[in-house]
Amino acid sequence: MNVRLREHSDTTRLILSAVGEHLTDTGYKLEEKKAAVIATEEDNFRRKIREASEILCQSPSLSRDRGFELPGLYGEDFTRDK
């Protein structure tokens, strides 16, 4: 996890992640001690579905895309709070 946190918080990279852009734009610092793994999944297909559902549930989202394209029936169940 620490490797991924460093990748996202590195604002000197040529191509920034969405998190890196947010840190650059706001001047915030990533607090590694407060970071946590939301879920783990060994199976690649299940991991993509889990990630897509987590992206839809988070508000505000820092994701540039919605991740794996979930079937339309998930849209009503996995929505951000308004």
C-alpha cells in the first residue's frame, strides 16, 4: 500500500494521478497514516466490480473514470450521496 500511496502523492511525475492533481491544485498533503485499504479481492474480475462499486459510492470522487463498466441495474443501488 505504501508504494501506491507514494505513486499517487508524487507531484513531480510527468503524468499525475487524479490524487496527484488534487494535491497539486489544493496544496494538501497525503496523510499516509490515515490511509486504509477499503477491500481486498484476489480474483481480478471480482476486484474490478468491487472497485467500480466503491467508485460509484464515494462522494466526492477523485476518480477520472467510473472504473469497470457495471451493468445498468447497479446504477440505482450504487450511487453517491447527494
